[in-house]
Amino acid sequence: MAFTLLQRKKMQQGLILVLIAVLFITATVLWLGFFQKGPSLAGPQGTMRPALQQIEINFNVLSLPLLQELNAPAEPVLEPLIKGRNNPFLPF
């Protein structure tokens, strides 16, 4: 089925409108994502947010006798004495 000149022109106009819409949406997303100011430290009435809580880690849990009895999960791997050829790129 061959397209006539009028059909091609209508299709091209429709594709141009789609392209303009995609460019507008892309520009809007980029504008809102990069150029808008982020949230400030001030609250809605200009009051400051409360300070962050201090976190304390209790390392005494690691000194429990049950944890001291644990062993390594596997034996250490021993490297072989002979590691291969001197030049692995030479043909056999």
C-alpha cells in the first residue's frame, strides 16, 4: 500500500507534534529535577528542625563467651609450591 503525498504530510505533522510533546516533557522533568531548590533546613514556619539524635554502639556484645568459642569456618588455603610455567604465553 503506497502512501500518498497528503498521507505522508499528515503523518509527518503528527510525528512533529509527538516530538514537541516529548521535548516539552523532558524539559519539564529536567527543570524540576535539577534547577528547583531542594528542601531547606527550616520548617514550614521558619523554625529549625530538631538536631539529630546521637547513636551509641554497644561493642560489649562482642565479648560474650559464646562468641569467643567460635572457630574459623574453614582451614586456610595453602598455595602450591609450583605455580605453573615461567612464560605461559610460549606455545607447548
